[in-house]
Amino acid sequence: MSLAPATKEIYGLITVAALLRILSPLAGDLIELALWLAGAAWSCAFGLFAVVYGFVLARPRINHREAAESHVRGNVFPRLLGGAGIG
């Protein structure tokens, strides 16, 4: 399975945020900074997700007939990709 570069960045930011949050008690005096960085990483990941996938999620759903016809042609996302088929 191949992921888009933006999706990889989102997963990376979420991983960094989780690790910082989990390891923050070990930071001693820098716990506040570690928690702030974890929150910033999560916020960046969410913002990137909203920018990359927001327009797809905000579009109207395709009707069932169009979806069935597009699957027969091998096109999973007809409106999203302007009719170009996906693998």
C-alpha cells in the first residue's frame, strides 16, 4: 500500500505527538515544553488533515447508481479524480 506524502506527514506528526505525550513525565523541568510540543504536533497534524482531506469530505456524496457504474469501470472515486480510474 502506498500513501501520499501528506498522509505520511500526518502519521509522523501524530506519532511524534504521542511519543512526546507519553515520555513527558521523564522530561523533568522541561515537562511543560514537552507537552506544548506534543500539542503543537497534534494541532499541525489535524490542520494538515483538514487542508488535505477537507475538500473531499465537504463535497456532496455521489449517488449509488454513479458509484456502481464507476466500480464496473474500475474507477473508485469518479468525481474526486475527474473520471480517472484508480488501480
